[in-house]
Amino acid sequence: MRKAYLLFLLISILLIITGCSGRNIETLQGSLLGHWKSIDEDGKETHYYIDKQNFTTVINGTKMVYDYKVVSENEETDEFSITTENAEGSGSNYSFTFLNKERTKIESLVNINTIKSTNDAQKEAFELARDFINSLGGSMEVTEEWEYVDSTKQPKK
């Protein structure tokens, strides 16, 4: 009897802990919550922390926080898009497609033309990059694969 009680208690605690993670993969938006990372061809990591209101990126130790809102969702194809904007008005549009049924891998697509910046130097740099890419006939879309790390929604200080 005591073993059954301890087993019940252990299972209850595990259910409570896993239920409080804040990531509900039954919905697209719930599946997005947490800590994600991408690794470029040079091995450089970008980390993304997403809660219900904020989209935080950490690139080379530089943290940028944006508000975001869901623009579209398609549960049948596991695709959705968001738009981000920070306090200064900078941001961009992201399109996401989950690549597996566990929703632990995402293909992220950003069209360079959707990147907004209020910083004059950044605006000029983006315009030069766009012109250069167009002159080469290159794609204006940047695709990354993100991998789910954990349920952390804010980077450590």
C-alpha cells in the first residue's frame, strides 16, 4: 500500500512539473514558447527566448527585446507568422514552419525587405545589403533552422 501511495505521489509531482512548463504543443503559439537556438555555418549560435509577449534575441552576447504578435496561423500545415517591433520601432516579420510532430524544430524565414530599423546607420546598411543582393540576383529570404532548448523564456542576466 505504501509503495502504491509513493508511486501515485511521484507521478502527481511529475505531472505538475511538466504541466507548468508553459509550453503547450497542442497550439502553434504555445509551441513557440521557450528557449530556441540556431547555429550558422560558422558555428555561431543565436538564441531566441519567447514568452507570451516578448521575443528576445541574443546574438554574440547582445540582447534585443521585441514585442510580437501573431499575424497568421495554419494548424494543418504547422505554419504561422509573427511580426516583431521594439520600443524604437525596429523589427521584422518571421514565418515559421514546424519540421517535426514534437514541434522541437522550426524552419524560420525572414524576408530582408521586412526588416525595419529606426537607426540611420542600420537603415543605410540594410539598404546597401538589399541593393547588393539584388545586383547578384540573390534571394531576399534568410532561412534558419531553430532547435528547441528548454522552457526558459528569458536569458540569464
